[in-house]
Amino acid sequence: MTPDQFRKQLLHPRYWPSWLAFCLWWSFCQLLPLAAQIWLGRRVGRLLYKLGGSRKHIAERNIELCYPELDKAQQQHLVKRILEETAIGIFESGCAWFWPNWRFRRLYEIKGKNHIDKALADAQGVLFLGVHFTTIEIGASMVNLEFPISGFYRPHTNAVYEWVQAKGRVRRNKGSSVIPNGDVRGILKALRAGKIINYAPDQDYGKRRSVFSPFFGIAAATVKAPSQLASAGRAQVLTWVTRRCPKTNKYLIEIGDSLNGKLGQGELADAELINTFIEKEVRQNTEQYLWVHRRFKTRPDGEATLY
């Protein structure tokens, strides 16, 4: 049974509060236009900034490490913007999971669809290399209207949340599916079958699965999987990013050309290539990046923690 298939165990009374919360969230998403949700997201983000907490601390430390050229006031202003954009991303997730297709189609533009068309015409799978911007959930949902994308899911402690998330990620395209995080065989099978697999390599997964490569000049544990999966799955590696355009409350999705000619030069060289791409995109759109993640949690042997 796949995660998006409904199970009668989800009707157990212990899950009723979760169902009530999701029903309220669904209703909220249907009633409010996107502009209102973005407005509310900014207010929630400002409240999170005032309240503090661990996520604010992580964002502050990341900005301190990656943007040392900014003074303290500039760094704090950026952190405030980051928390606003992070909260907006939560509201957007509800739209991604619950909105009907017609509300989406007028909100986005995709550049570079020809790169996917070419790979699929060549009967190749696509490793869709994304970046953890706060728009990644809504961006993937929009791309899913154009092409069937399969993505990863991480088992959640709340089974209702896990089902709603999985269902929300596949509902826009019958060819979509979700693959358990770590199911390498499932990923390779999908790639060899010519499917598109969404994969964001810019989080810290520990030493065993990573090499240390510079990210904003700091050694960051960077996963080795992209080039390995592309090679074993006989797939094209295409980059993609989603940007929220504040003036219009619309989204620009850009799909890049294949990286296959540049990958395969060794684990460290591949990691540096990927981190260079991600850093370039983040510098162009800093406040929308997911800075509340401890990107530099894993340190080389002998280095003290940065958090």
C-alpha cells in the first residue's frame, strides 16, 4: 500500500483532532485568495521573529556565517524577511495540497520546459534537481500540472499528516507517485522507466552519505547521491527553481539545461558543482531560501559545532 492510499486505521478516534485541523486548514485555503494568505503569512513571520525560538536562532546563525559582510542591523532585517517568507511557504503548502487546478494555472510561468521534453523524447528519466526555497512545495505542484513528477516522502509521526501530504503531492497528475526516503531501488526503477524524480540535495544528511564541499565558503556536508543516481538510473539531471514574485504574487519556475556533461568528475567535484549552482540561486533570492535548516550541522572531524 502506497502512502497516498487511504487506510481505515486513519479513522481511529486518536486522529480526530488531526482531521479537524486539516478540515479547518482546507476550508481556510478555499475561502481566502492567495494575496490574503501571503499577507497573513508575512504577519505570522513577523510574530515568529518577535517570539524568537530555535528556528530564528538557526536562521540568525546561518546568515551570520554566510553573509559576514552585512552588519548586525542588516543581518537582523534579513532574518526578519526570511521568517516572513518561511511562514508564507507554510500557507502555500496548503494551496499546493488543497487547491483545485484552475486556481493554479493562472499563477505561474515555466521557462525551460523544452529541457524536460527533450529528455522524455529520448526515453530518459529525469533527476529533477531542486533547491529548498520556501516555494518548493507550491512550485512542484505547479510543475506537476505539466509533467508527472515523483517525489520523496519522509514518514511522519502523525499518520494523517503523512497521508494528506502524500495525497496532496500526487493528486494533480495520475502519473505521479511518492517514494519513501531512502528507497534507492524505487528511485532507480522509476528513473529507468523514464520518470521524473524530484530531488533537492541541499540539506545535511550526515557524513555517511556526504562529502564536504564549500557552500558560502563553509565546508558543508553535501550528498553524493545525484551523480550516482543519474548514472545508475541512466537519467538526465536538470536543475529547477521556483521564485515568488512579490509584486504580482505569481511564480516563475525556471528549468535549466542538463548537467550530465559536467557531472561524473568525482564525488568532490560533483558536490562543488551542485553547491555552486545552489549558492548562485540563493544569492539571487536570499530571503526565500530555507535558512531555518541547520545546513552546517555536520562538521569535519575535529571541528566544533557551528550552532
